[in-house]
Amino acid sequence: MGARRLGLFGAGGHTLEVLQWGLPDEFSLEAILVSEGGGGSLDGLPVVPIGAAAPDSLDAVVLSSIPFEAEMAELAGRCGFHSVLPLWSDWPRTFWRTVRPS
């Protein structure tokens, strides 16, 4: 889809795990987005309220929350972000495989 500049929406424990995984070199993580608060940094990235982030400054927003993914997707859309990528609920079923005992 051409997305290169990403914002990671969420600043909890799951986000810290995602940051440890790292990203392929063709992506650039620009900011950690939060629904409330903001300021400071997390793992060297600026923490920015999603309502204050310019939608044209990011190619996509990656949602980093299991229990609040639907609400975060709705908020990101209301804030003008068109490419919102859930990490949990929208993976294609073929991504996961069933492990069968041998």
C-alpha cells in the first residue's frame, strides 16, 4: 500500500513489546500516538496526542492495543487518518496456521 512513515497508536505495555520487535528498514516509525495526554518521549520517539498529529505527516497509523482497538480505529478515522492498521482483529485468516500434533 506504499506506507512508509508510521505512527504507533498506544503507549502501554503492548507498545513497549512492539517496539522491541523492531521494524523492517523500509519503514520509519515517526511517533507514538496517544488518545489523551502526550508530550515527552517513549523509546526515543515523541509521544503526540492523535488529535494534534497532522494526518499528512504519516502514511499509516498502526493500532497497538488489544482491548481498545475498535475505539482507537474510530478515533484515528475521526482525526483524519485514512490508513489505520489493526494489529489484532484484521489479520487475514491465512496468516495464522493451525498446528497439528504429529
